[in-house]
Amino acid sequence: MSQEVATSVSQQETITQLVSYSAQVAEQYYRLIIIPYQSTSQINFQQIAEATNSGYINVNLELSRHLLELTQRQRALKTEELLKKIVSDNDNEVIFLEHLEILFDVSLKLNPLGVFRN
């Protein structure tokens, strides 16, 4: 089996699993699926989002754009609010969030998982 075919099969299996998980999670109070980076290094979430008619947000990119205009102090105060706005502006029921590293920046004073509770 060629590398391309293997990747395509792997991608299709991932889409199937994620659709299954999203159906299960829809019935839960907290609806967040976390996929460890090592499991995702070969997965293109933007393509999966397009294939499943879901939303996709590159959190580092989108949040950085909004934070550029703010002072360091304002960033710590506004980051959670900005992230919620970025997510709420996407009107898809399922949204893939990728590149979350910025949420772990200590200067932003965030609880990275806590920002997704609400």
C-alpha cells in the first residue's frame, strides 16, 4: 500500500471516529474532545472540517490577530473573552480547534481547559 493511500485510509478512519465521537459528545454536559498531538501529527483537521461540514479555527492565528492591538496587561484581561467571541462567531455545531499552544502562554494567565467550560 502506498504512503498516499495509507494516509487517505487513515484520514477516513479518523473522520469516521470523530463523527462517532461528536454524536456521543452531543449528549454530554461538557462537549469537548481532546486529541493528543502525537495522535494528530498526520491529521489535517481543516480538511476533516470541510469534509464533515464543520467549523475550523486555528486558535494561535486567530487569537494572535486580536491580541496584537492590545497591551500586555489588556491581553491577560481580554484573552478569554476574545477566544469566546472567535468561537461563537463560527456558527457550526461542531468546531475543530487546532494549534492551541497560545492558551498555555503564562503571560495570558489562562486556565487552558477552563476556557472551554462555558
